[in-house]
Amino acid sequence: MVVKDAPAGEPGGMPPGPAPRRHRHRHGWAMGLLTLLAMLLVAIGVCEWLGWPFLRRPAEQWLSQKLDRQVRFDGVEGQDWQLRLIGHLRLRAHSVTVAGPSWSTLGGPTLQAQDAALTLRYSDLLALRHEGQALRVKALRAGELALRLERDVEGRASWQFGDQPPSDTQVRKRPRVDGIHFDLLEVRQGTALVDDKIQRLSLLARFALRETWTTAEQAASAAGAGASGATARRASPDSPPGVAARAASAAASGTRLAVDFGERVAGKPKGASAPAGEPGPGEGGRYGVTAHAEGHFRDLPIKASLQTGSALPWLSSDPNAPAVPVTLRGNIGQARLSFDGEVRDLLVSQGLAGDYTLSGPSLAAVGEPLGVTLPTTPAFSMRGRLTREGTRWTTAVRQATIGKSQLSGEFQYDKPENAVPTLTGELRGRELWLADLGPAVGVPAEPGAPRAKRAASRVLPDKQFDLPSLRAMNANVNVKLARFESGSALLQAAEPLNARIVLKDGVLELRDIDARVARGQVAGLMRLDGREPKARWQARLRVSGVHLEQWLNLERKNGQRWVTGVMGGRIALDGVGRSTAELLASADGRMVLYWTDGTVSHLIVEAAGIDIAQGLGLLVRGDDALQVNCGVADLRVKDGMVTPRPMVVDTKDSVVLVDGDMSLATERLNLVAKVDPKDKSPLTLRTPLNIQGTLGDPRLSLQKAPLLRKLVPAAVLGVAVAPLAAIVPLIDLGEDPDDESLRALSECNARLAPVSKRRPGS
């Protein structure tokens, strides 16, 4: 019997082929992959929930490598690290520490943040594959932040991360954070310890900030939509109450910079948090920085408060980064400053523009922190516009009040690297009072102000010059003053006064002096060489056409002037010393003065001659003016000793000859005025008049000889006057004498010649 096979798949048939087995195999793999994926997702979810704790150490190592500094995450167990990778990379850490550079002298980390939250984009992390690309941080928030910012004399800065160029390059010396860019930075409470040896700045600052920054293009595109909001933010300058109170307390505490900085992050122990419910610096829509700082700048105490718009552009190396609006109030040394404007760079202010006010007890108080040589003055105040580009400062002084002086001007101060700074510009003013510059040369600022201690009766200023300050900078400044007041009620002001101040390598020159005084002119040059321990002084002045009745405010009760006429002459003096008194005490040179077309009171001339007859008569008649034919003085100066060769005044009634000497070193007077009256009054006393004492206390007296011996013929006195006709023509006015001076001396020669011819035969 034949048995047939059962059909496949039927009972009793043959088993199935390989196709069903392959199907089951694929199904198993799919289930395995799904299971593995599910487990992976569960693992990722668990890790995301736990915060990826096992990535903490690799993250520290990776950041340490990128920043070339040790980075560490610390904190209490379970709160020290939480990482989220879904969406953006988000990290929360109880404490983040970035170590300081190996060369740091401050000690401790460069950055220490408490309760920090960091957000990074994956695209920004991938961009780090490119050489030189900065790490861009989407957001960084911290409850507390402590910074130690240090820059040494070589230009190495603790805020520069990664590989840096050699220390002798300009890039190294620019204080930029080249390794990190922030889109959002928020700090509730911050403390910064700054030690910048290049700027000679050391300070402790308390601050709070909430910052966001976009590129210039993004800012421009958003300007229209955000104008109203930005205006509202700028109109709200007040910082949050809690933050402002802490900052003010920190500023008032005067805490020493070098003691336990770690516990001064927020004015309380590490790890303490801000009070619950306290508003942050950015709440309420306000962005920017509020800071208070105390410390020293160039060895001068500094105390300042600062409010800014977003300061993140200060941390950018982008040359097109926008400027930061700044409001600054502070004291540096004895100077007080306020500034409202824009600043491009945090520490060296490579770009700056704004309005300022400045005040202090003296201009020298302003020049001291800036390294600028400015004179010692009374209290001052000024306002103007200040800009800076690179190493050049420019200011337009709209108004400056120094004592009673009213000034203005434009100035540029350039301080190139490794070069002497230079000041240029123009000083203008409605009026400048000499008393307001008096302290610079040793005289009091006001008539009642105390004088520097000096010997009794001395009047020449003996305050020593600050010669090293003459070598601190160079200067070239034009001076245009509408009015220059000497401060003396007896002297008319110069209107106008023009000159040029040139300071070069320690040599100060007052060039092109042109002072218009009483329809006349004072012109010439003054020079002070401060390159040696003792200054060398030179004066070359020319006086012409000065009308005495206008220059000297000596009006009598009846309206007549005591003295009138035209005065002129030449002054050529040289001296060596460390003060005005020393310069004059060592002076050598010559002073030639003349007086023509004048009148003088009879009372003055005849009181000198003790003419009783006319003196009493003139008191009754009211003293008619006496014409002065001429007057001339050739004063020779040697080692501070002034000797007239000659000094003579010829009037209608008398000829007065002054002889003797005067010491500028001791200020002693030893002069004799010999009067030869031309009238023949029998009561004329021809007794010589002694002028003695000091410049501060002159004393007049008659020579102590018997009265009858004083009543001698005029011919006797004429013997002394006769040589004048031969002496006067020998007076030399120096190089390039002006026509007016030559004419005046010729007139004196002509007037005195008849006198000399008359005397021998008298």
C-alpha cells in the first residue's frame, strides 16, 4: 500500500521551512532594540532627573583645559551639582570656583560664585572647535559673586583666560575678557577686589547687576520697538532697596582690602543666601550695574558710586561693541567728580565721552591723580565736556571758577606709552586774578589769608618751586585773557593779556607776552629752567607807553592825580634758586626805566625837599600840578644788589638824584634822595633824605647834620647833578630799542644838559 505525504502545514505533514524562523528572529531583534532604547531613555531620564552627577569631574577637567585655569564645583551633598542636557545645557551649582593665575599676588580664586546657574547653547559649544573662538554663555546667574581682578606691571591680567600673547605686546595690556562672552549676566550681590598695577589702582567694590547685551546691529534693529521700554529703564536710576543698602553699608565700612576676602563676598559668612523675597537688581525691568567702591588710585584715597546701563560690552573684545551709559559720582584725593556719559572700556577707558563737573580745594588736587602739573590755587569748580580716544584726553571747559577768576578753554592731554605726556590747548577767560594763582608762587590767595611763615618784614615769596612737576609733562597752551587783575587797588588791570605757555623737558617759558596796560604795553619772555636742583630764571621784558595816571589809581580828593605821564623801559634779569626770593637774591642784570610828559604834585616833590615856604603855601592853594620834564633810572643788578647808575627826575622846580643801593637778598634799603630845588627860597632845606628799612617796612629820615650846614648854596648840590648830562646818553636799552624809549632818553639828555651847564657857575 502506498502512503501519500500530507500537505505542508497539515497535521502529520513536514515541519515549516526557514522563512518562519527568520521572521521570529527579526521580531526578537526589534524587541531587543526597543527594550534597549527604553532602558536608554529611562537611564537618560534618571540621569537628567539626578542631574548627571558622574559628569561633574569631566566637566571640571574640560573647563579647566579651555580656560587654562582650574575650575571646581563644590557644595553640600546633593546640592553641589545639577546638570540638564535636554534643550540647552543647563547647570546649577552651589559653588563655582575659577582659580587665579599662578603669578597672582592676591591669593585665592579669580572667580567664586554661590548659587550659580549656567545656560549654554550646543551651537556655541560646537563653535569652540574653531581656533580662537570665544566661549559664548547664554546666561549666567549667581546669588553671590566674588571677583579678584589683578593686572601686573607686565600687563598680565587675571581676567584673561586661555593662551595669551607675549607680555610685551599691546594686546596683552588691554584689559579684556577675551575667552568668554555673555548674553545674560545677573548677580544679586557681588564683591570685586581690584589690583591694577599699571593704573596704580586698588579698590574693593560692592555691586549688583542684571545684564543683557546684543550686537550693535541687533541693538539698532530693536531700537524702535524697545525705545519706550529703554527710556523707562533709564528713567529709573534707583537700585533695589536691599542691594543699595548693602552697597552703601559696604562703602561706609572702610573694610581693609587684604583681610579675609572670602567672608566679605556679601558682607556675611559664605553660603548664606539673600533674604527671602528681596528683589534682585534686574527685577522691575532695570538693567545695568550699581556699584560702590573704596580704595586708592595713585596712592590717593578714592570713593565712588557708579550706575551704568548694560556693562557687558566692557567684557567684549569686539571693537564695535557699543559704549556703556555711565553715571559716576566720587572723590579722588581732595577732588570731587561727577560724570554722565558713555564709556567703552572698563579700566583704561579707551573710549569715553560725556559731561562732567569737577571741584576741589585747588587745581593741584585735580592734577595729582592724573599726573598733570597744575598750579596751586584757591577752591575751584568747573564743568565741561570730556572725551577720550586711545591715549588722548580732550576737554572743553565751558566754565571754570577759581576764586574770583572766570575761565574757559579747550585742552588736549596725550599720554603715549613710554613717553612724556603732553598738554596742548587754549586758555580763555573774562578775568583772571593774580591772587587766585598766588599760592603757586607763595603769596596768599586772599588779602586776609595767612601767609607762609617767613622772616619778619620780608615781602618776596619764599615758597619753594615744585621743580619735579615741571618734568612730569610737556605743554603748549595759548593764553587769551580779556582782563588780568593784579589784585592791588592801586594798579589798573591789564586788558587784554595774551601769552603762550611752553613747558618742554622741565623748562617753562612764558612766551609772546602781550599785556595792554593803561594805553601801553608790556611784552617779552620769561623762562624757568627746572632741570637742575636749583632753577635758572630769565626775564626779558619791554614796557612802553604806560600812562601813569591810568595805571596808578592815585586820585586826590579834588579829582587831580598825584602822578601823570608816560612810562617805559627794559628789564633783563637772570637768577638761580628754588623760590622767587632766591631767584631775586641771586639776580644779575639791568633795569632801565624812563618817565616823560608827566606831572607830579608839588607836595610830593617839596615834601622830599622839605620846602617849608612852598609846602605850606601849596597846602593853602590846593597844590597845582608840577610838570615833570623827564625821569630816568638805570638800575644795575649784581648778586641781588640793585644800584642806581643813575636815577634822576627833573621837574620844573627841582632835580632829584637817588643814590645808594638796595639788596633783594636781605630786602634792605640804603638809598639817599638828594634834592636840588630850582627856586631860591631862603627857607628851602636841601637836606638829603635817607630811605632805609626794608621793602616791607621802609623808613624815611633826614640826615643828622646841623641845620645850618643844610642851608648851603645850590651850587654845592649841583656838583653831584652836573655829571648827569654825560651819564644819561650812555644808558643802553639793549638790542632792538623801540623808538619811544630812544625819544624819551634823548629828551632827558636835552633837559639835563642845561642843568649841568648852569650848576658849575651857580
